[in-house]
Amino acid sequence: MPATGKSYDSLCRRLAERGYVAVTVSYRLAPKFPFPAAVHDVKTAVRWLRAHAETYQVDPDRIGVTGGSAGGHLAQFLGVTAGVPEFEGSGGTLSSRAGSPAW
């Protein structure tokens, strides 16, 4: 989940060619928006995707995340902070649970 989707265009295309739905997420950057604003943003994005799953033909129970650098850090937060109130933010009401790949 990079701050700009440009660096993930190739990965998104490869995933789509294999039948996956791939999205990139923009998030607020520090220091203008202090921690955990970016975590709240990506969790809100997962909840939005889950809320619109039928429209985008996404299985809401099979959402995974990946990222590099700051995006990898945010993917890790999605994987380990499910249900922790201070990391959930206020965007949407559905679960922000997502799987993070293990390397």
C-alpha cells in the first residue's frame, strides 16, 4: 500500500491476470498526520472494500494485504491489530481484519 499506486501497477496487473482483485490505498503521511492516522486510513480502506465487496466481486472473507517500506509496515499493522480500539479509527463499521503474508 504505497502512498502512490504507481509503483504497484505491475503487481496489480499480475494479480488481476490470475483472477485476484487488486487495489492500492492512499493514506495520510506523518508528520502532518501523526501516528496512527495512516493505520486508521488503511483499516478504513479495508472496511470500505468489504462494504463494496459485491460491487467489485471481492470475497469479503478473503482480503489480504502486502506492501513495501511504509506500506509493509501498515500491512503488518492490519495483520496484528484487529479489534484493538486505538488502531481501528472511525471510518466504517465492518471488520478491518485482513491477512498479511508471512515471508
